[in-house]
Amino acid sequence: MPRRTKAEAQATRASLLDAAERLFQARGVSRSSLQQIAEAAGVTRGAVYWHFRDKGELFAAMMERARLPMEEAPSPAEGTQTVAGPVALAALRDALLRTLARIAGDARVRGLLEIALHKVEFVDELAAVRERHHQAMDEHRAAIERCLRRAGRPAATVADEALGLNALVAGLIHAWMLAPGSFDLVARGRTAIDTYLAGLAPPSAPAAPQRRQRSRR
């Protein structure tokens, strides 16, 4: 392959990722070959292997360009990372709503999410992609759990509460992605998240120390 400048190499890589994104969304991942991706990008198949070992590596690079909101840990607004109690719970709520707003408002994120949810079979060469996705989801759930702990949720139930809240948000996103526009993702999400958080049992107050009674003589 002729020697290329760094800028040319980066441009070729970007063209391949753009072509993969279009083909994966239109045809599905398993039905899109590296040869088809090369042709759509206007380069040779050799150029694909110059940048990517296989389809799995190309797929991972494509997804990394716009990391999916569900693969990002909830990030409270600046200055709220160390808060506790109800303020920490409100910060978690706002972070989850920002996730839903990003999906509803960013067409590119929606396209990648459609590929990740509906256009990929996590088998064979994409097994590493499945593992990465599962790991990211676990990190998202763990981040919710940390936020709930800062909010003072009971240690005995916080893991289940985080799992339920994570499943609620994921379920909303999956349902909306089946028919985008069928309902307002942010508005319905706000209602669902608020209902879930309101339904959490109040943390148990610490037992008041018992006063010792003085014996009568």
C-alpha cells in the first residue's frame, strides 16, 4: 500500500466507519461484508485491514465514536458529586433524564442505538462486542447503585433498587426504539423515574438509644 499521510489515513478510517454505520443500519451487521463496506467507502478491501483486524474491531470503533448513553455511567451535574441525601437522589434523576433527552434529540445516537439493539447478532467475531456491551451495562448499574448509596438508601436493598431502576430506564429506551415518536421518551421517562423513586421505602431511622432507668432503692 502506498505510503499515506496521517491526515489521509484518518480520512480513510473515518470513511470506513461512516460506510459501516450506513450499511449496518440498512442491512444489519451480519449481512454487511467488509468488501461491501470498502466499496461503499470507495477504498480497497486492503484498506479495511490496514485499519481494522476484523468486522468486530471495526464495529467497536464505530460505536466508540458516539458512546451510547446506556453505556455511560450516570454523571451528576458538576458540583453535585459529593452531595448526599435527597439532593443526591435528585442529581441521579436529572442524570438519567439527560440520558433520555440525548437519545431523543440526537439522530446519530439513535442510529447507533438501533444498530446495537436491532441490527447485530452477538456471535462469533462480535463476541468481544457483546462482552463490552455487558460490561458497560454492569458499570451503568453499579454507578446507579453508588448514587443510591450516597442518597442514604439501605445497604440491604440498594443493589436491588439499582437493578430495578436500571431495568426501568433500559426498558423505556428499548420500547421507544421499537417505534420512535410513539410516545414522548423524556416526558414518560420523567413520570416513570419519579414514580419509581417515590415508591422506594423511606430509609429506616436509626433507633433512638434507650435511656437506662435508675433503680429505686
